[in-house]
Amino acid sequence: MVEDFEKGQIIVDKNVVTYHDLKYFIVELNDKFRPDNLIKYDVLLIDIKEDELVTYVVKQIRTHINPRIYMMPIFLLSTTDFHEVVTTHLTDGILPSINHLDSIEPRALDIKANIERINHPKVLSFESQMINRTLNLMYTRNKKVLNPIPYFHSGIGYYYPELSINFDHRDESGALKILEIAEQEGLFQSEFHERVYCCNNCNGSYLNYREVCPKCNSSDSISQDLVHHFPCAYVGPIEDFKNNIDDQLDCPKCNKTLRHIGVDYDKPSVLYTCNSCHHRFQDYYTKAKCITCGTENDVEHLVPFSIKKYIMTKKGENVAINGYINIEKQLESLEGTVTMAIFKVLLTYEIQRLHTQGYQSNIGYIHVQHAAAVAGVLGLEKQKALMNDLVQMLKSNLNPSDFVSFYNSSTIVFSFVNTKHKEAKEAIEEMKDLSERLLRKSFEKVHIEVRTDVIALKLGGEVESVVNSMVFPLTKM
């Protein structure tokens, strides 16, 4: 246990260190570690005495249900480097001694400030929880790229530390499905890295590839050359040509001696003999036996997974702050809305029509600050009812040809087709007023702030740049 002492601005009382405005808690080898108690502290220091302790403590923190705990800054207290690759990615640096707290203080303060910016919506789906946790950890560390790490202890051979830490060894392929959802939602862009093939029973990647007998599936077999004698056209295994007197090869059909390969005979193939059932065959089957669950997989039935590098988008940064709720799944029953992908397609057509029709069109948005956080307390059904009321209110102020979509859990985007910019501005102000009334009625004791804007569509405009120019400023609010 660290002794009590005071030196300058560093104050140590047992496991608690106070330095400037931060409180550090030190975990040591023989401590009874309770993650829930860490809510009182700003930074965790792990005294490295045993690798297993460090790995255990880091996993307990990063998988904790409380966001304040799982995002907590963690530093390793050691005079030497720590080489466990996953733990290194999930911690924030190494501190040689508590006398050097000034070396980690700027990073700890930066992480703490980022944590304070994040809202934590109450989400019901597991997928939404995992996406939020991953984006939270990346955003608080100013990390833009999620790289796959080759990892021996991973069930699929690769590890995404911020996400995979939440999965058991046998379930790690679930992390790939989460990332696929996040990419489809526009939170990440990806770059192909590698492809892995996994067991079709447990999705494990630890496979033993074996050449087996096509009759009994035994891998216990021997191989020998298949010999073709040119003069008499006899074909058989090389053991048929051997004799017990010398090393010469004699044809069992015509009794002639085989002298020169390529002149008298050749070896066109290999013949296998199974030691289990004594079956002879030329073409073996390739099986992949899963080391994890024991399943014998035909290689053509292995499950392929693409391992990718993921880059957080501007939308991902926005969602990291405001929280992610799977709008497409949770609000799929709402009438009058389209998915964001369809919204962009319709927007492309509208930009093209501007040239031929000669009229004006606009797009607008309504952004409810902290909407995910305040709406999360309602539960799924009440969320749907509230969003349905909001959408129907918006639709009543739009033309039948206008289209509405959710950009994220806090922002609704819509079009003003064949509407002058001034008229669209007037309409959206009225919609803002109606939205505030509706939301304040639902959240009487919560401060509701609604932001709106309208952008005129221009000929030759690209859809992605138009949408990003409209919603990207919201990531800085």
C-alpha cells in the first residue's frame, strides 16, 4: 500500500492521490477491486505487478454499465513498457511514478472534458448500446480510426479493442455485425483489410485444416506415387513395382525393369491409402476442424467475414456526442418518413429537376438539442408515439411532394419542393414553434432547445456536400 505523504501539490492518502483538481485512484495487486466505487474519482492508476491483474481490471472498467466508469482515463503505473496489445489500446499511457503526474495531467483533463460533452440516451437495443460505447471511447480519446488488431486470443483472429472487449471469446463475430450496422448508418467508412473464414457452427477462426479420406473422413493416411509404365500401359502404386531383392522397379504386368523416368515410365499422380478403412483414393477431401467446438467443416461451407479498418465520419462524431438510437429499426412503423439513403436519392432527382423545371427548392432541418437523452427516459413505445406526433406535425406544414427523414436521433431533415427560399424560412419558423410546444409538453421540467435552418438547392450540387453542410455544424453544438 502506498504510504501517506505530501509533496508539493501531490497529496497521497492510501490509494487516493490528489493533484490539482484531479483525484486518482491506485489499484494494487492485493486490493479488493470494486469498479462501482470509482465513480468518485477522475483517473484510475493500475500498479503493474502482474499482467493478469492489469487485464482483469481494464476489462472490468471498459465493460462497466456506467458511462462515467467505462470512459474513465486509465494509466499504468510502471517504470517499464507493457506489451499486452489489447490492454495497451484500452489504456491511456504509462506513468513511471506518482511524482510525474504532471506528464499525464493534460491528457487526463482532455479526456475528462470530452466525457463531459457526451449525452447518454437510454437505448433498448443491444446494437445501439455497443455502437454508443465504441463511439464514446473513440471520441473521448480523439480517435478517428478503428483498426483491426491481429490477436491470438481473439475468437476470429482480429480484435477491435473498444468494441470487442464487450464480447465473449465465442461471440466475437458479433462485433463485426455491430460495425456493419454502424457503417450502414453512415457512422463509419471502411477500408478492406483482410478476409477470415470461420466455423459455421460457432464462428470461431481456430481451424485445423486436414486432408481426409472421402470414405471415412479419417486423416490417418499415407501417400505414394502412382506409376505409369509406357510399354504395357500398366498404372499402379509404386509398391506394385517394388521387389524384395533390390531397389529396381519391375512391372508386375510385363515383368520389364523400369530404368529411366520419362523414358520407360512416369509418375502422373499420387495415390493415398487410408490406414483406417484401407480405401485407396487420388483426391482427398479437405476438412476444417474447429478447435473451439470440434465441428468438422467442409471448407466450402466456412463462414467468410471481411475484416475492415473503420474511419469515423462527421455523422459518427455527431452521434458520439448526442447518442445513437437505431432510428431505422425503432421508428420503422412511422408513416410519412423515408430512410436517409432514399432521402439522398430523392434529393439527387430534385437537384436534376431544377435545371429542367426552373423552380426553386430547399431542404431544412429541425435539430432537438439532447433529444436522445431526454427521449430515452420514455421507453420505446412512447418514443415512437412522440416521434410520430412530431413527424405528422411537420408533414402538415409541408407539401404532399415533400419528403422527411431522420438524419440521426436528434435531427429530422426534410425538403421544400417548388418553394421559394423566403417562404421556406417562414414555414420552418412556424414548424420550430410547433415543435417546441410539442416537446415542452412532453418534457415539462427539461430545457428544450430546437435549432432549425433552410438551405437552397443549387444546380450541380452534390447530395453528400449539401447534407453535410446542413448538419455538420450541429456536431460542434
